[in-house]
Amino acid sequence: MASRPVQKETSSRPHFLQFNNLACETAGGKVIFATDEWFAPARNLLKRDPPEFIASAFTEYGKWMDGWETRRKRIAGHDWCIIQLGVPGIIHGFDVDTSFFTGNYAPYTSIQAACLDQMPSFTLEGDRTGMAASPSQFEAVAQLYSDSWEELVPMIKLNPGYSESCHNYLNVTYPHRVTHIRLNIYPDGGIARLKVYGIGKTDWSTVSSQDLVDLVALVNGGVCVGYSDAHFGHPRNMIGLGRADNMGDGWETARRLDRPKVLKVNEKGILQVRGCEWAILRLGHPGIISKIEVDTNHFKGNFPDSCKIEACSLTPDEENNFIHNQWRSDKPPKN
């Protein structure tokens, strides 16, 4: 593998962050219900881009915030919303991001989940700033009985949205497929982003063995389990839905500082540089590979000179050993 040291995750960043964000708007995630959206609509929770703060930005309802913020509650109860995952799957963790919500963040949260056989027919459309759920919307959502869904995260205290405390990472151990989550905040307040990290789960019994299927796609359970560098973009972006919107929606590494001052090529025209960059992707299902597409769309002055694709079959224990050793080839799996 590459001679570049593997990027190390700090102890404060949990392992599940390498997985896919199943609720992101670019993966098809959407908010289908919210009790209140007075200051900022709940759909902001699912934005791909990081939250931003504009000190001078106000709306007719108050301070503009890049997240979901409810009004100060003056009635019994608490606020909550329901999110339909863009990719149903197994959830491994959450990032409840309170960025820039400092004096107005939600002080507590809990998260529930369900796997619904039929997708609800209702959803939220347009800019809902300054709005709240109507009686008819409450009646419709009551049919989901979301208050009795499985509790993945019990009520916990959240940290305010300062840079050193805004990411509230929540590990989850729930081995069942999830299609919808209910995000509860107590009693009111704001959250900038909610990221739902997990692995897509497809019902492979409905897929013919003769079908040509993208085995590594996010929607089919593909996941990145290791990489050498992700300075400008994570390798998981390569297996997202559709083609990338721009260069930031792909995998891009930092330029290697150990590259030669003067580059040379071999007899095949391939540049001779030390090592390489690499990413390891686990397929959503074992299969026979007959076709591979490498899409360098948007990468014009920084596309890779060449690539090599290798494959193997690993048991879960072997994969865990490699992950523990950060995929170093000089440390084979333990017997």
C-alpha cells in the first residue's frame, strides 16, 4: 500500500463517522413532519454543506439560523420532527450538530426509529419559516404512532454550538433496518445539522442474480472501511447517488509532499512516484464483477494519472483485524 501514514482518527471522533450519511438531502433524505419551524425550517437539518452563521441576517420572524429552530414554547409538550431516510439501512451513530446555536440550542434530545412497510404519503414543501404543524398534519402523523417507535438514543443533554463542543456524537447499537427516525428536542430550541451514519440495507431476495447491479453503491450497502487520505473529499463520496454535483462531491487527497521534484514516466507512460493513495470499499453484497466505472467528472487539473483496482474476500474478523491495523500490508490478519 502507500507509504503515506494513514490518517488517524482522534479519540474524540468515533469510528462510525467513516460510514454514509443515510439522511443527507443528497441521498434523498427529507423531513416529512415538524411540530414547529418558526425561526428556521427543519429541512436545514439534512443539508450536505456545513452550517454557516451570518450575524446581520434576519427574517421577519427573527434571527436567520442555518438549522432547525423552534419558537420558545408557551404550551405543554416538546418539539419533534420525523425524517425519512434517503437510504434505509442499519444505523451506527448520529452527529447532532448544534453549530452556532449557543444561547438558543436545544438542551436535550432523544431519537427514535422505525422500519415502515409503506412510506407516508405526506411531506413538507416549500419554505416553512414562521410556520407550525396544522391540526390536519398532526392527525396524519398520528397514524404513524411515532411516540412508540424504538428508542435508539434515550434523552441526553446536548452541548452548545461553540466550535469545541458543537458535535454531539451518539453511538448506536441497533441491528435492524430503519426507514424513518423521530428527532425529539426538549423542550424547544435549535439544532444545525443531524447526520445519520450507517450502512444501506437492500432486500437482496428481490434482486435477480442475472441483473447488473452496482454492488458498491451507497443504496446497495456499499461502505468505505479505510483510506490513506481524505484531505479535500472523503472516498465515500464516490459511491453516492448519481453523478457528483461538483469536485467537492468526490474523493480528493492532498498533494503528496514526498513526490519527486521532477516527474518521470516508465515505459508504459505511467508516472513514477512514491507509493499511492488508496481507499478500501466493502461491497454491499458478494458478487461476480463484470464491469467497473471510474468517473473523474469535474476533476480536470487534478485527476489521478492512473489507477489500479484490486479485490479480495474477507471474513468480518479479517476485516476488523485490518481496520485495527489501519490496513497496513506489513501487518497481516491475526489467525
